[in-house]
Amino acid sequence: MSHWISVDKARSESSIGPDIEIRGWVRTRRDSKGGFSFVEINDGSCFGNLQIVAPAELANYADEVQKLSVGCSVVVTGELKESPASGQATELHATALRVLGWADPETYPLQKKRHTFEKLREWAHLRPRTNTFGAVARVRNQISQSIHQFFHENGFFYTHTPIITASDCEGAGEMFRVTSLDLEMLAKKGGPVNYEYDFFEKPAHLTVSGQLNGEAYATALGRIYTFGPTFRAENSNTSRHLAEFWMVEPEAAFFDLADNMKLAEDFLKRIFSDCLNHCGEDMQFFDQRIEKGKIEQLTAVIDKPFSHMTYTEAVDVLKSTTEKFEFPVEWGTDLQAEHERFLTEKHVGGPLILTDYPSTIKPFYMRVSDDGKTVAAMDVLVPGVGEIIGGSQREERLDVLLSRMSEAGLSEEEYSWYIDLRRYGTVPHAGFGLGLERAVQYATGMANIRDVIPFPRTPGNADF
């Protein structure tokens, strides 16, 4: 009876032995004049392939083995031996090879020819079979695992917040509407929508953040985190934006801004450290082929303390530099990506935490500082990406929160449950949000955020 193992395990000398079975997809085949073929197999478990030595004695050698092409799926059994070839520890000497599925080389798009990442988005269902996108998927998986492990080890409870919501956390208004109404019928009738006939009997949307609901659980369980899909109906066709993305949002009772900054720094150091420790081959590939120096850059993030600067200090730096920006910088305006990247890449040369933003450009729930002008907000900036984390200490004072909501034109009735958290046993608390795709982008060096999520959702594109 043969023993089925992964390619990852088969590439280790500890797996050497007879009756080994490998299942995977053909990456290459070359026929030797010596009466055998070399077939490279990959099953997605690791970056590297396993070499199969298929002798002419196999019953289906002429009919099938010599017709194998890229993308064919096979099951191979044989003896795993130490390889005489350099660059590989083992190879499988086949005693049987069975073809499960053919891939016509005339029509299968992933031939040896190099395709642009943009072209590969047209084949999003096939692109994970390429070296690059297989590596992205494994790093994304590792970061997701690290997120859960980090928070579990630090006493945070994983909490599932709703995907359908009636409140707009960010106050941005760029939300997808959720409805069961017949839109064609509404269009024909015209006039205002009667929400009594809609499923929830009020306007409902896909969530932009689980934060507000997370605060409710943090003020009961102490420390929680959410990790799930979030949605922005922002008509933005850039390399940094998606309409659907994954967000992790910790929230901790009795935390102030300093605690929040430390948590964010420890968190980033952990997930990038795990990438280097557990995805070695994949990270070597990104370092050599996608962004040279990536491993060194991540190592610096892990080893060095993050720099700190207030928003006001950042504005002073930006106004005093000779660097030319597309968007002008003035105190009271939001910093653009070009400003953030200058600060982190050129000014400090590493991760930077910006704090104390003007209250006028931040949401109502952020804690107002003693100066009355700024809030206890923080953004973590990293080279190559800009903002990777945004967070704040939350406004725990009932009177101040009500005042901020009034300024923002928000209904007290609609947010009554949120206000109750300040009315009954209020405590200082803080949290942040990390976009998973931004973290994967930074870890891998991939230039476009559409290439670090399996099936990107962007304006005009909901394919696959």
C-alpha cells in the first residue's frame, strides 16, 4: 500500500523510502535519450517542485507519459531517493504514473511564456497555479494564521461582528446597499423608497468596519478582535484599493493610545517574523524576483523600534522639505499616500506611527485631546505601502461623544446602543484596523493590491 505525502514533505530527506505516492500538477516534462523522462510536479504545498524520474518501462510511457504537458494532473507512486542532481534533495523514481486530467497545450493559457500580472487577472481561476500567485496564497495563509495565534496568545477573544449593518462606522457614506426590493419595479414607479417593504424595514448596508460592534464586546470581555470581509463602495481604480477586502480589528478595554501603539507594533513584528520563519522559499522568491531587499526590509521592521511623530510634526516636515508633492500640505487636511510614503520611506527610513490628528478629519468616535483640536488617533505607516494600520483611543466620555455626534449630524436614536456603552460602566478603550491585503502587499512586495486577494472586487469588476 503506497503512502500519499505532499510535495513539501517529499522534498525532505526524512521522507526517503519505497511506496511513496505524490498527487499534483505537471510543471515541466523533458525526455531523455536514455529512455526515461523527467517530470516536475507541484501540488501547491510549497514553492519548489518534486522531480519524477519516469522510466520507459512504465506501461503507459509512450501513450501518456511522453504526452504530459503543463497543467496535467497526475498520481505517481514509486521510491523516493536521494537526488544526485544539485539543488534538490530528493527525487521520486516512478513505478506507476496515472493521469487524472489532461490540459490541452493548445488552449491552456499558462504555458512557459511569461505573462504580466495584469494579464493573469483575466485568468484569476488559474493564476494560483503560477509560482508568484501560489507564493502569495501561502504567505496570505500564514499571515492569517499568525493573526489568530497572536491575538489568542495575548488574551483576545475572536468575535464575529455583522456583515449587514444599519450604521456607518466611518461616516464616509461609501457603502453598498443591501435590499430585497425589486429594483426594476422601483425604477419604473419612481418616487421615494418605502422601507417598510424591505427585508430589514430600514436602510441596510454591507459593513465598512466591525469596530462599533467590537467595542460592545470589548466592554464586556475585555479584549476582542474581529477578522472578516469589509466593503467600500468607493469608485477608486488604484493599486491600493479594493471594494471587498479583509480586515482585522482588535479592541481592548482599559487601553489608552500608548497601549494601542505598542499592540500594533508587536502585532506587525509578529506576523512579518512568522512570514520569514515559515515561508522561507516563498519569501526568497519575493526577495529575488518581486522586490529586491524585501527580506532585509522586513528584518529591519522586526528588529528596530518604530519611529513616532505627531501629525503636526509631520506637517512641519512635509512643508519644510524640497520634495515636490501633487497635493499641497496644510495643517487640518488629510495626508495623502504620497505624503505618508515620503515620511516612512525617505524621512525615517522605516515604520512610523503618526498620532494626534486634527479632530475635523477623523471620525466621531475618536477621543478628543485636552487641546480640543486633536484626537488620540494613530496611523502606522510602512515603506512601499504607506498606511497599513489606522486606529485610536475611543471617546469614552458620554458628554463629549454626544457633542461629537451632534457635530457630525448623527442620530442619537440610531446609535443609542453605542451611546449606552458610555452610559453604563464606561472605560477607556482603544483599537485599530489592519487591512489584510495591505499586510500581504507589504510582506510580498507585490505592487498591486488586486494581486494579493484571490478574486479582486473593484469598480466594474465582479468576475469569477
